[in-house]
Amino acid sequence: MTRVLLTGATGFIGGHIAWSLIQRGYEVVALVRPGHSLNWKHDSLTSRQGDVRDRDSVRYALADCDAVIHAAAMYALWSNNPTALYDINVQGTRNVMEMAASAGIGRIVHTSTVGTIRFQSGRLADESDLASPRNMSGHYKRSKFEAERLVRRMVARGIPIVVVNPTAPIGRTDTKPTPTGRIIVDFLKRRFPAFVDTGLNYVDVTDVADGHVLAMEQGTPGSRYLLGNIEGNLTLNELLIRLSRITGLPAPKVRLPYLAARIAGGIDNFVEGTLLRREPRIPLEGVRMAQQRMWVDPSKAVRELGVPQHSVDDALEGAVRWFIENGYAPTPPSLRDSSSPTSRRTRTFRERVR
């Protein structure tokens, strides 16, 4: 049985990657940080304690592995310790890639982000659109940009790495939650009085997970693949309207000017981030990212890898129900007597992770 080392298995995308690998008959070795644990079990899933910042623990975890999917990252649009972002996202990536190369691993997948894509008005971005350092706003995007640039240099040295760039995943088990998941939770809590004119490409997290495995199996070393949904380019207003249809809650009707969002974000970051040293509800990095619609053409991954394209609405419904079931938000009146099921695949994963 092929054994795959997976970093980041305790995260939102990583947990779904682990399940996708197991469904396809792989044995999964999860590198798990001390003090953390996997929240579900399977006979084909084992954990090895370690940290991507510790080269020796990475080397140990790689023993007897045939492939690597490096999905571990610090995903934070605000941090009171920016150095940690570079230690984990850049140096951690260096450690995993170099140790995998030293071990002679022939299939390596690096999880980057849509944030390393360069966007221009008037057209959908694709994998050929390379961002530059001046396009990077905030430490998270800069750290992921540096990590992907590091990977490209390693590819030039002959290391067989495939890069995947997920867009905005949605679905069940978003425990943190991610910034996209927080939009859903805030909407359910009626904390979304207005919206800004921005847009993202939204995608079912299970499609992102399958995309990682397909990239490992079929991806061309040195290539990058956008893992998104061809029909997932939505404005924030369109997303909120879809959430309204699912939940019966009203969507906000007030569009907030970008300048007002910048001012609100600046005040929130000063009070929450600077004075109280806790994560702001409106991180400035997120506000800066909202300046442009991050819309993409993910057809290369669909065409070359066969990445699935499940309904964004189904993924939204699955996320809504999971957040409600797990106490993140109250149940809207329209859903209290509803028995509308989510997809069979989502229910199966939910049963496995509990």
C-alpha cells in the first residue's frame, strides 16, 4: 500500500485530504504537532509527532513514505507574532521539501494559496498569472508567496514538486473557522449589517481535497493548479444572497464603501490588535484583499486532473448545518423543522470524523 506523509492533517483542508487519500486506498501518515491530535481515527491513518520547523522530526515522519502532501501552514490574516508566519510557512516548507528530496520521494505536493496569483481587472486569473512582492499585502500573503517562490527554485533544481493553489473552500468541519467560514457564522449570528464590493472563487472543500490527491497522482512536476470551482466566482453580495436562500435569514442590503471599511478596520485593529492584543474582527489584511475581486479560471485543474466540481450551494448548506450542529450559531427558524439532507458524501465524512 502506498504511504503518504501529510502535514496539516489537523486543519480544515488537511482533514479532508486525509479522508480523500484513505478513500482511494492510501495509507496516511500525519505529522502532528506536540499537544495536538487528530479528531478522528481510521485503520489507514497513523500519526507521528513532530513539527515542520523541526527537520529531524520531519525526517523521522518521512520514513517508509512514498509521497508527500505538504498542507501545513499558519493561516492568519492577523497575528501578534508575525515571525511565526515565516517560520512555519517559509522555513517549514523548506524543511519538508528538502527532507523529502533527500529521502528520494518522487511525488511531492505543496499547498500554496490563491493569494499568490496576480489579479487584473477585466479577466479571470489563471495559473500563468504570477504575483510579485509588491502585490503582497500583509504577512500571511507574503509568507505564502515566499514559500511558493522557494518551491519554484527547488523545482528548477529537479525536485518533483507540484503546486496547488486553493481558492476559498467551504464545507463541514471548519473548526477554527477560516475567514470564509467566519462569513457564514457571522451571517447566521446576524452580525453582517453591510457588505463591500468584493468577490472570491468559492469551492467545496472536498473538491479541494480531491484536487490535492489528483495532483499527487497526475500532476506535472513544476506546474501549479488552481483548485476552485468554474461556477464559483461570486461577489460577496451574491454569496450572502445564497446564504439567505438556504437559511431564510435576510441578506444585508447596504453596500459599505471601501474607504469606510478601511476606517472601520483601522479602528478595530488598533483597539483589538494593538491595545487588547487579540485578533480583530476586521483584519486590515482582509480589507486590503477585498480591494479586488479574486476571480479565477480553474479549468486547467478540471481538464488535466479531473478535479470534481460539486455544487457551491450544497457546500454552503453543509457548512451552515455543521456550524449550527456544533454550536457556532443558533438555528434559524426556517431550519428548525427542516430535514433537508446534505450530500451523501458529506454525511459519510461527518460520521467518520465524530
